[in-house]
Amino acid sequence: MQSNLLLLSILFPIAAGVVVLFLRQSNIRKGFIAVALAVIVLSSLVLLGTLKVPDVFTASDFYGILDVAIKIADFVLLVYVIYISFKIKEWRATFFAVLQLIPLIYFEFFMLKEHEMEMFFVDELAIIMNLIISIVGSLIALYAFSYMDHHEEHLHVSPTRQPRFFAIILVFLGAMNGLVLSNNLMWMYFFWEVTTLSSFLLIGHDQTEEAIRNAARALWINMMGGFALLLGIIFIYANYSTISLVEVLKIQNASYILLPMFFIAFAAFTKSAQMPFQSWLLGAMVAPTPVSALLHSSTMVKAGIYILLRFSPLFRGTLLSDFIAVYGAFTFLATAFLAVSQSNAKRILAYSTVSNLGLMIASIGINTSSAIAAAILLLIFHAISKALLFLSVGTIEQHIGSRDIEDMKGLINKMPVTTSITFVGILTLMAAPFGMLVSKWLILEVAAGSIIISIILAIGSALTVLYYTRWIGNILSGTYFTKKEQERMDVPVGISLYSLTGLAVILSLMIVSLYNMLVIPQIVNMKMDVALKAARGYLYTASGGFMIYPIFLTIGLAIVLSLISIQKASKTAVKVTPYNAGLNYVEEKSFDVKNYYLTTFATEKTLTKYFNYVSIALIAVILGGAIL
């Protein structure tokens, strides 16, 4: 029964996606997708409530059929990638597809000795990922109901391409579930490549020249990562004669494990858009907003973090692990600095995503129990808050026709509901006592032994506050004493935004229970001592602690007092002309005051070039750590 439920969480979204391709009538299509999304969410909650983990599961009646189907699909997928790369003239994608095809043929037909193994390996990490994929991913898909109607109306798209769009999203969700639940490493590799192909199709959805160009970049970079993952699996099998994840994680003799771990880490870096591979994720911004949210929050980029977390016990305490920590910390700092130079809200969020993923990778590299706990908590809270912000920006853009934060000044008066949600979303990413900041506190606690990493993390965190508070200042600027406009929000958009806002706040309130229920068991499963304790709203280590409820109480009190103060002031407020350094005679619209984006200090293009050089050097150092 449980094995069938796990199988359902993978195959059902894929099957639903195939059905959606043939549903041309809008209401029927939306109704079917809504039911499918409800089933996906329900199945993830049932898995959470019923599975006793960690454990392996198999449905022997289906294993042979599925294994053969996936082997065939592996080759079909690579041949299809070669075909489309020829079609769009992206020779790098062709090169990496062929580079995968050759060793795959040799491995499958001449090297791999077939035997039946458990289909699924499920522990708390897999459960967490399944919940993120199913719940956050479904809310993003629901939001797309209204967004894509407006999007196609704005672009004058006819006939509609929504059946294809939603079909790919559903297949994407099924593939992600397959990736995190599979015990067979070759199954994991297959689903990894399905997400690569799906992301290419989603980024290029609008079929403009810019969209196709950025989709092509995402394809070849992630195909390069797929090649690295395949090499890692082949090296593991060559030295340990297994492709079972459970058996690999039990390996004691680590003499030959670090080189394949480097290849797997390299694959994680590409999928998580770490420097110098960040360009594919930045290019994904040309896609419709639900695609950006899906790639940046709950699915694509988190695949890299997942496999790095999954295999982290195998490189714990090694030079490889130490160098991964430095590399992640550098990406965190560099991309936080690049985010400061941006006024485009989507690019700010994109750089912020790469930066936070770097922070997770730094935590995994530190590889202590508290650092792994911090990485898992970051994984959860980042997925929710970043999805919320991307969807908020999409709503704002469709309303004001711009995604530039300079055009969002006074937005609180034009879109009070969406602005308030955006404000809460930003707070959950940067302020105490929300989950993201609690996780960063924990990382800083753990990194205290390394002065270099501590300084990097501290500066990167300060830059994060800078670019987010600047955004907050814009959307909350203007007069609070004028009558605010009435904001109409479509039902699917409202459900998605309110649900994600509620999850971000409620899970932060419940972080102690969340940690005790899902994170501690995962730490124990990874054969680590639990250094971080949690009880009654208090998280603490041997060197310090963090109170949750008193800070929430203080924030609540501050909000109430602020609202009372504003209400009183509004009754006696007098509108006056602002003082403009003696220029009050100048008409108000004859000048424009903007934030400073450091463009006179250094351009994004210049900094990116040098940051990429450093990151390439660090990857070479990581390889050295694997070889030594």
C-alpha cells in the first residue's frame, strides 16, 4: 500500500500532465488541474502522516516494468535533447547530450549487472522535499490559472498554449518527486534530466527569441551537470558495485568515494545555479512568473541542494567538504553584492536565490549536525518565502506594467493587499524571528570557529538586509493618510498568496515543533550527534540560544501601536510641499529621486566576470580536495 502511494506521487502528476495536453476547453482544464493538484497535496500529507521512516519500499510487481521503461526513456530523452539542440542551434547542449549518451550506452549494456532492488528510500529529508514540491509547487500552479490568462491576453496569444504549459508543470512536479524518492541512482539520474528538459520547455514557453536563447543556456548548463552526475554514478558502481542509494550511504571504505562525490557536487552546483553557472537562472526571468517561482523556490534549484545533503555523510570531515563550504560562502557573498546593484525586482530575487543556495551549500560543507540542521531549515523557509515573493512581483507587474522597484514607490496606496503580502514575504526572508533568520543565526553560530567563513557570512547577511530594506522603503513610501485604492484579487491568486503567507508565518511560529519532528530524526539518521536543542519556543546550542515567541510578541505589539499612531495622525495631518533643498519652486514632477545602486562603483558585468573567475578557481580547489 505505502509503495503504491509513493509510486502514485510520481506517476499521477505525470499522467495528469499527459491528460491536460488534450483538454482544450479552459474551464474543464482548470477544473481537472485543480483536482489533480488537490490529490498531489493530499498524497504528500498522507505520506507525512502514515510512513514510518527511514525505510525502503518496493512494489515488486512494478519494478521490472518501470526499470525497463526508465532505461528506454533515458535514451529517448537524450536523443530528443540532441534533436532540439540541433533545431535551436545550441551546439553546447548537443555536445553534453552526446557526452552523456556514450557512457550511458556502455554502462547500461556492458557494465551494469542487473538485479532487483528497493524502489524507494524515504527518510525525513525525502518527506520534507516531497511536501515542498507538492504543496508549494501546487500553489504556484494554482496561481498560474489567473496569471496565464492575463499573460496570454497581454501578448495576444492565440490559440492558447496553456495545455502545454500546465502539462509540463505537472510532469515537472512528478519528476521532482521521483528524484527525491528514488533509491535506484539511475532512476534519480533520469528524473534529474527530466527536470532539465522541463525547465528548458518552461523558460522558452513564450517562444520569443530572448526566451529561446535563455532556455538554451539553461539546457546546456544543466546537461553539463547531468553528465557530471552520470559520471559520479558510474564511478560509484565501478568501485562499489551498487547503484542502490541505501547501500551507497552505508559505504565505510571511503578510499574511492571522494572523486564521485566531486562529480555529484558539481552537478549540484549547476542545478543550484552557483557561480559561475548562475546565468541560466537569471535568464529564466524572461519566463512567465509561475515558471520563475517554480524554478527558484520549490523544485529545480532545490534538486541540487537535495543531492548534496543526501550524499553529505560520505564526505564529512574531508578537505572536499571544507572547500565546498568556502565555495558556498563565496557564492553567498558575491551574489548578495550583485543583488545590491539591481532595481529589477525579479533579478533581485534571482540573485537572492543564488545567494541563499550558496548559504545552504556552505552549511552542508561545514557538515556538522547544527550546520546540516540549518541547511534543512533554510531549504524549507526559503522555498515558501521566495515562492511568495515571486508570485507577489508577478501580480504587481501585471498591475503597474513594471517590475522595477523604483516604479513601486507608494504601492501601498495602489495595491494595499499585495503590498502588505510582499512586505511580510520580505520580512520572513530577513527579519527575526522568522525561520530564515533563525537558520542564519544557527549557521553563524556553527561557523564561529572559522574567522574567514564567519566574516563572509556576516557581510553577505548585511548586504541581504540592504537590498531588501531598500525595496521595503519603496513600496511603503508615499502618504499613508490618503484613501487607499480598492484592490481586486482573482480567487486563485488570493488562495496562493494567502496560503504561502500563512505557511511562512505559521511555520516560523512552529519552528521548534518542525525541528523536533523532521529535522532531528534526519540528523540522527545521518549518524550525527544532535547539538541544537529546541523546546518551548527556544532553540539553543552550547554557546547560545534564540527566543522565538517573545520576539513575535514584540513585533505584534509594534504593529498594533504603529497602526494606532497612523490612525491618530491621519485625523490631524496637513498636506505640505516637501522640502527640496531650496528647490521648492520647481514643479514636483520635474525631478526624480532614486535609490543608489552602486553603478558608479562597479558594473554588474565587470563584477560578474571576476567573481566567475574566482568561483572557477574554487571549483578546481574542490576537485583537488577530492583527489588528495
